[in-house]
Amino acid sequence: MQYQLTTANNPVMPAYFQGRWAAKTIKKTRVMFSTNLGAAFWFQVKQASFVTINLLDLAATASAWVAIQIDGLPYQRVAVKTMPFRLTLDGQPHVVRVVMSGNTDLDPVWDGASGFAVEALQTDGTLAAVKPGRHSLTFIGDSITAGCWVAGKTPARDYRGEANYAAIASDLLNTHDVRIAYSAIGVNKPGRGGVPPLPNVLTAIDRQTPWQPTPTDAVVINVGTNDGLESAESFTALLKQFINQVQDLYPNSRIAVLVPFNQRFDQVIRTVVPAFMTVQLIETANWELSTTDGVHLDIAGSQAAGQQLAQRLRNLYPEIFDD
């Protein structure tokens, strides 16, 4: 992943926040707050023997987790309940990425009472914000797009916001991504944690916190898996309305729609998407993806899907993803 020094895009700390974030005051502390797995922040640290990362523990049950990467090396995962976390450094310049990796479906994120709240960075060196990637992608979907159940069947601990198919594709495309995805959510189905259906979350981080969609080079939609109670007729109408909504919010972005990995509503999606002249369809039936539980992609399945998606996006949009 390429990166460049930039100005901080938040009022709390010298870091670049990637994804859906808002500055809030929680427990009398000014923080950067998100309810999305895959949301991240980046910074460069120089001339330091340490840097300390701290998030507030807002979990209702099991601890949330973050994944920390230094200079593109393998991630180390840290439970938020054990924070603050101290990275020991060698005085050389390092680029650090911190990804919101997992929280439980029981956390009441839409009430604003739970989620990820980044409180502080402390160091004996200097910090600067770093912006990753040459391109940008928005992913809209459910638990599979968020990164749930990737490494096993234990909530939060086995989630991998940094290693699901969206994360893999983004890294391969030298892209920073914005994730709009929640567990169990559908186009007409609420998600867990009090989250409303997808049309109602595109412009909000929680019930009290509006969010303005940021323009990205492309938008990838992966919906339908959790809308199984809908008939083909009703899902057809819902999908048309949802694509229109996404087009209105992202008027200058390329838009692609994935057939869900479990092929739910595949015929409906194949019928609806071509009617939108500027929206592309991405077939997934022959991707041969392994899963944790028959639905959610496991580590190997996530790698394979991320690689397949990155190649399809390069083929569809060579003017963007040509490097």
C-alpha cells in the first residue's frame, strides 16, 4: 500500500481516519467514533521509543478488538479491554495502521452506547497523519462485507475487519476503503445492535450521528444475503430503489453490484442491474469460496474473493485501477 503524508482530517489527534468516523464526546472524553468494522486510522511516528494507542472500552459483553500493522508487516490483534497498548519502537520512522477488527453483535451500536472510540495517541517522538492508497472504494453490505466470522465462530475475537474480502481487494488495488456494513443487515432487514435496514444507514453512523458520504472512485454493493424473507418480486423493487439511492449519494462514482457469494436472489440481480446503464454486474458463482459456516467467508475464502474482486474491478475500470 502506498501512502503520503497529509494533514489530519480530525480534531482529536495527528492521524488520518479512513472510513466512517465522527468526533464525539463519550464519558467526558473527546474521541473519534465509528460503528463500522474495517474503519481505520493511519499515522507516521518518528524518533520514538514507543507509541501508546488507547480506545475506550464500550463493549456491552465481550471486548472489541483492533488490528495493528507496522510498515505493512503482519497484523497483531489487541483486545480493547486490555488498552492502553504500547508499541515499542526503535527510533526509526514507521507507518502504523490501526483497523477496527471486531465487536459483538450484541453491542448496541446504533444507540451510540457502543462502538469504537479512539481516545489518544501518545509518544516520545513525533506523529504525523498518513493517507493511504492512490484510489478509494466504498463497500456497502452486511456481516460478510464488515468482516464477521472470518476466523471462527466466536463473536468479536474471530472477526477480521482487516482480513475479509473487502480488505484484501482494497490492499491489492492500492486503495483505501470506506465500509458501510453491519451484521445481519439487509435492504429491508434491520441489522444487529439496533441498526436499521441499509437504506437508513448510508448517511448515519448511529441514531444521533449523521454522516456525509464521501466521494470514492467506485462503490461495490453486496446485498441480498439477509433478505431471504422477501419474494423475488418485492426484492426486485427494493433493489431498484436501493441502487437509485446509491447513485444519488455517489453521482460521480462507478458502481458495481456483486451477486452475493451464496447466490441468493442471483436471478433478480442479473435482471435488475443491467437496466442501470452505468452500473456493472459482478458474477461470483464460479469463485469456489470456502466458508466458516456455509455463509461467511473464512480466511482462505476471503483471500480468494478479494483477489477475484480486485481483478474484476481492474477489468471493469482500467482507467482507475491500472497500477
